[in-house]
Amino acid sequence: MITTLLDGNRRFVKEIFDVERDYFEDLAKMQRPTVLWIGCSDSRVPVNTITQTKPGEVFVHRNVANIVATNDWNLSAVLEFSINHLKIPDIVVCGHYGCGGIAALDEDCRDDRYIPIWLNNAYKAKERVDEKIAGLRIKLSEEQRMQLIVEENVRLQLEHLREYPFVRNAMEEKKLSIHGWVYDMTTGDIKVVQRDTVACVEF
């Protein structure tokens, strides 16, 4: 696979980089992305491919289950740089159906050390959905339930995003909008789950 990656880079240089050399030379001098994408690390959700964007257009942060953890210094630095320095006007938190991280909320991860700690930041999404299902006394397939948890996790992470004072300030000053999306790997479509609204569970 390593050889495949290097071969791919050579094709990229020949077929794309050399053809669009002026674009990449300008890009090397400065980046001006207009969106910060907080997504899942899942290899099946390639940001630039599913949004058909070019290098330099999207600033990207990815982790397991597209989580916004306020004690994550990595993400905190990404947010601070995006808002205070790059002046990015839109943040997207994008989850995806079939997320292994969300599925792990139902699993016994006693053999893992870090995954359960990390997923504590998403557990409330599972609780909200299960409470709603129980309260409505409805029957859903496990796939439907998981899709709802994926969507609710996106809403939850938007709540976490608003806990950052500089995020709230930018939103109040109308300099920043935040968006919650879910990518469907079976159709290729992106579903808009939430946009600058109070989080809630919707069935």
C-alpha cells in the first residue's frame, strides 16, 4: 500500500499538479479556506471527494465519531486558528451513517483504554435517543436507531462547539455560522441535520 501511495503521488504531480501549477503555486503562498470541517476519521468519508472541493478550500479536523471535546487541545487550537486567524465564516460538523465510533457506544470496550474515554463525549446522544424512543413507545430497527444516534451526536457536538467563548462571540457578532450534517455512504448524499438552531431530538 505504501508503494501505491507513492505511485499515486507521482500521478498527481504529472496529471494534476503540473497542469494546474499556477493554482498550486498561489496556494503555497497562502491558504484562504472558507469552511472548517470537523468530521470522522473514517477512511470512507473523504472530505474533498464528497464535497468536490479543491485543495485550499476546506480546513479539516477529523477524529473518531466527529467529536468536539472541549478538553481536546488539538481541536481547540484548530478552532482558535480557524476563527481568530483564518477568519473562517462557516464550521461544519459532519457525521456519517454506519459510524463505527457511534456503534461502539453499545459495545463492551473493556479491552480498550482510550476509545471508551473518548466516546464519553458522545454518550449523551445515545441516551437522548433511547429516552425519546422509550417515551414515544415506538419500535425501530437497530439501523434506524443508530442513524438517529448519529444525527443526535452531530447536534450534541454543535452544543459542545458553542461552549467555546470565542465561538459564541463570533456567532453573536454574525461572523460565524455552524452547521450539522450527516453523510450517507449508501447514496453519497449529505443530509443537513442542523443549522444555527437549538439542539433537539427529531424523529
